[in-house]
Amino acid sequence: MTLEPSPAREAPYAGLRIGDAAPDFSARSTAGDVRLSDFRGRWLILFSHPADFTPVCTTEFVALAEAADEFAQRDCALMALSVDSLFSHFAWLRLIRDRFDIEVRFPIVEDPTLVIGRAYGMVAPNDNDSATVRTTFFIDPQGIVRAMTCYPANVGRSTPEMLRTLDALQAVDDGPVLAPANWTPGDALLAQPDASLDTVFAAKGQTDWFMKETGRGTRK
């Protein structure tokens, strides 16, 4: 497993920020050897889980495997990560298939030394415990971190919210627009405010100059 240098704006090992380049790495996974930079040109959701054979993580992987086609329709790949070994991943996926009749086909990366987790700020630099890790990174086709979520070990992610976040990120990439609270495809987007005094004075309503609907975002 190797960690590769990233281009400009890479954050220090203490953690990443939105707008930083996602650190490149190569590692073994359940889908063979993977390199993060090989996913350039499409969206990628990289997400960590505390451990294999845990109840919350199992429900997440079942839900994500069931929704894999929906992510693929949005030209988005999924990649999971945990400290467990590759063979632990294999055994867990076999159990999931036999118990829930669903095959998890997206790659699950092994990170036994926590080198990837530390590079992404999922664990503290000197932390030997991955129990708090349940972080998600939305990485755009240029390899830039566009959104992040972090949950405690005892609370699972929401797959619909992951899809909604991805839809919103893709919608705002189509132009200078904003996605309002609870936005879903088909809802109105908001225009970027025109920061000029003439616009403020010319607006008919009190909020028209900074809050104006424009078009309707559609799913990719």
C-alpha cells in the first residue's frame, strides 16, 4: 500500500477541507489493486467504516450495494475503506451475500496501518484506534473534495442523502447556481446573488436581489 503525492492545495495530514485535492494512494482491494487517480474523469465517493462484521456497517453495505446502480447512473463510483485485512473483507462480503442475497461489488480497500485514514484525517496522526471512523468524501472528476460527512460509529449513513448530495453537487456544476435546503432533482435552484447596489435598489421585493429562483436542476 502506498500513498502518492497530490497536486497543489493538498491539506496536511491533520485532515482535508472542501476544495482540497484528495490524496492519491494505491492499495489492495476486494476488486484488485486500485489507485485513486484512476477514477479521474468521474465522480467518486470514498467512505470509511470502523470494522467488518459490525452491525451498522453491515446495514450500510447492504443499502449501498442495493443502490449501486443509482450511483452508476450518475457516473459515480463507490470505494470503501477500513483497517481490516483483505481476507477479512472477503469473508464479510461472503457472509453478506449468503445472509442478505446481495453482492457487494464496489472495491473495499484494506488500510491496516491507517496510512490512508490518517492522510484523509479520518483518524488522528497518533491514534491507533479506528473506532470513530465513519467518514464520506465526495470527490469530483478532477480529484477535488467537494463535500464531506462524518458520523459516529453507532449511527449509520443515509443512502438517500448521499444520492441527494451527489445530485446537488452535479446540478450546481452546470452553472452559477445554488442548491437550497432539501433540494432534490426537479426542484428550483437559486441564482447567485448579484452583489451591486443598483441590483439591490432595482429589486421589486425585499429579498429578490439576493434570493431568486432560476431553472430546475435535473439529475445527471
